[in-house]
Amino acid sequence: MKKVFILAVAAVAFAACGGNKSANNVEDSDSLKSFEQEQIEASIKMHFDSIAAEFSKMEQPSFLKENNGGVTLTKEEKQVKPDYLLSPNVSEEATTLAEKYRVLSALNVDKRIASLYEMPVEDYDKAITKLAADIDDPSFKAIEDTGSIFETSSKLYDAMEKNARINYFWQIASAALVEQLYVVSQNKDKFLSTFTDEAAANVTFRIILILDATNRLSQYDPDIRPVAEAIAPLEHLNATSVDELKTQFDEMKDEILAARKALIK
């Protein structure tokens, strides 16, 4: 599992969010859900888990190495710092609760990358802590000090479902998906170096299923509609080989960037 650097979709590390948060008075929307809505949500979670499982089978890229039980970058890789990460200041532009969940998710992705490149992360920590306090979701307590990113995803999902916040899990997952796709689009040859044709086909097929299910879920949850609209163009990312996937990333750079901007305002 530690071989996975990015695209462990929806497995967002919220350890920096902090604890001691009280629950808001959130209406138990689960009691109002239809059977179909519950089935759609279950299918989205299954597809995200399937993508994570696919990545767990891949070889570790050459620019990554395991050290003291963790993942680090090679000395050569650290020399060129990424210039495509979100500024922590984007947190100030998030106004609605859904936007704050999405920005929190994306900033956690970028903070992880910045940390691996030994870039300053203090501003990320401040922005993440502030967003977490504004959101005030007791579900975050369930994933503090979690060692496995896959375990984190499962624990977060279960906690948000228990606390009637599961509708915001899809905001988190979608933002993480788009942010990580954007990162890959900036470094496709590097990050796709360990992909097989089968992996490329399986991962993109699951992404298509997630897009379709998210669109259907938007009929029940108005907050998901902007997300469904933002990620809809990504349906063209549907490869059957690694070479085709690289070509599609080239052709879809504008669409991926547009989706990122739409989700992280």
C-alpha cells in the first residue's frame, strides 16, 4: 500500500485537521433516502475502492523509495519542486460548506506532495486547520493517527455515514480525484511509468462509472450537481492502453484544469 503516491482516490489524509470538534446539528438525511439513492452511493464507494485496490497492485515508481516505514522521494526528484500545487490561500475563497470540504480535500492532497518534496507546509497546515474548524465535522476524529491511507478512506466513510455527513464524502472524493488527475496530467510520463495496459483500462473504466453514478446522485442531492457538472467532461478519459491514456491526458489538459477550477473556487 505504501507504494501508492497519488491517485489513491478519496483516501485523503486528514490527520492535520485536529480533534476536539463538536458535532453540528445535522439532520439525519439517511432516513429520507430512497433505496435507489443508497444503491448509487454504495456503487460510487465500490468504484473508488476498486481504483485504490488497482493501485495497490502496481510497482513502485523509480522516483519513490520506502524509508523507515514511509514513502520518500529520491534526492534527484526533490531537486525540481512542483509549481502546479494549489496555494493555501484558496481556502479563503471557499464560502459554502460543500466548497470548504472540497478545498480541504484538495489542499490535503497538495500538502502531501509538498511535504514529499520538502517544501514548506506551514501555510497548508494553517489553512487546513481553519477549514476543518469551520466545517466542524466530528467524523474527522475517526481518522486521526491512521497509518494506512486505505484504512483512512474506509474509516472516514463510515464515520461520515454515522454522523449524517455522507453526502459531503462525495465532495471530498471528487475533489481528491480531480486534484490527483491534474497532478498526473502535469507529469504523465513519470506517474504512468508503472502502469500496465490492464491497469489503465481498469482505472479509467472505474472513473467513467464514478462520473455516471455521481450524475445520477445529483438528482437526489442538489449540492452534488455542481460537482457532477464539473467532472462530466472527464468521461473522455477512457483508455484501453497506457499509450492511449498518455494521449488522452495531453488532449484533456484543459478539461482537467477546468474541472479543478470549478471545484476549487
